[in-house]
Amino acid sequence: FVGGLMLLAIPIATVQVVVRSSAFTQLDAADEGVPHLLEHMLFKSFGNGDGDGFGRAASRLHAGYNGMTGDELVTYYVTLPSRNTAGGIALMADLMREPVFRREQLAVEQQVVKGELERNDADPSFLFSVAVNRLLWGPAFGRKHAMGNAISIMGADAERLRRHFERYYVPNNTALIVTGDVIPDSAFAHAERHLGDWPRGPDPFTTHPIPPMPPLTRNEVVTVEEPVGVVAVYLQWHGPSVGKDPEATYAADVFSDLVNQPGSSFHRRVVDSGLFQS
């Protein structure tokens, strides 16, 4: 008992599916934001596609769930009591198999994603980030902008979602991650049971290779004026290429962490001196 309350520690587990897709696969302007829209739609396309099937199934497992779309990954996960891990693996396996994209449900989710875009457009820091990244990536900006734009999202149809799903949502481009209070051998066995017969697909990066990012040709400056309480200054440049020099990408990550340490000389000069907040 703590403060008159009894605290119960419930063993939990998380079952996560990660697909190598998202912004960097947006090779066509009409695809900008489609992976993001698909992330929303996949939950709604579960089972018979009535929009509520996944939520009902997750509720029976006492699971919370969500999805996230980044620049290079799309993630779906459930967190639930570890005694329900097998059910969580089965649920996520079903999520990845044969979604039903219904036009009426797509129309609802298009409005949801459009609302996210509108909220971002009211955020000065987001607008500043977009302005900087447009200069940083030039004509390839769409491959770094997972949110997408209203025109492509509202113009997407079920067939476009289906094409993207069939191209990238294949087992050879997907990872299943089970963490928490679980027995590894049991997790592997349930994964084999529910996903072992999932047929491999063509390598999407062989059939649809990702072109290199165009290099920067000059220094550029952009200023965005918004009603904000503090000034933000971004200095951004292209880092090492994971395709051409993967070892350098690790060095860049380590360097960034070292610079950001509160004890670093850089941090002391720009933050402890009072010049910047962070």
C-alpha cells in the first residue's frame, strides 16, 4: 500500500510491426502523404473494413494501440497484458493480411489526416521546419515530408492505397518486434504460427529503386516570420549517405550525441552562457 492505495504491477508486452516505407518511398508527387494515410486506414480496414473491427479486437485483449509514420518507417503496435501476447501477435498478423479499403471509411480518414495538416499549418515551428527542409532537399523534399499535402491526400483513392500496400507491406520488408515480459521461444512459435505462411513479395527497392538525394549546390538562407515568443535558428546540411557510407552515419549519430551532452564545450558555450535555451 502506498498512500492508502494498493499498486498492482501488471506484466505487459508490446507487439510491434515495422514496415520499411513512408516518406522516402514517395517517388511521385501524388504519393506524398499516402503512406501516412495508409497508416490511418490500415486500422480501419481490419476485418470486414467497417472501421471498428480492430478496436473491438484490441479491447478484448485489453490492449492499447497506435501507429506512427516517419521518414523511413511506418510502425503499428499494441501494448497489452503479457498473458495476451499470443493474441497480440495474432491480431497484428491479421492487420497485415488482406485489408479491406472501403470508400466511405477512406473519406473519413482523409478528413482526419487533413485536420492534422491544418493543425500543423497553425504551428510556427512546423512552418519553419518545412521552409528549411524545402531548401535542404530541393526537388526531393516530398521524400522527406511524411505528413504529405492536402491535394495528394484528398485525391488518393483505394486503388492507390492498395498499390502501396502490396508493394511495401510484404514480409521481406517488415519486422515483427515483441518486447516486454515475454518468453522468447513462445513468441517465436506464435510468430511462426500466424505469419509463417505469409508469402514473400518482390523486393520493392529492386522493382522501384530509390534514387539518390540531389546534392546541395550552394548555401541558402530562409527567414520565416511568425508571432512567436522566442527566436529559433536552424543550421542544417546533408549528412552521410546510408547507401554510400553507412559507417559514417553511425559516426554522425555519435558526434551529435556528444555535442548535445550538457558537459560538452559546445553545450556550455551556447546554452550555459545564456545565448540559447537548448
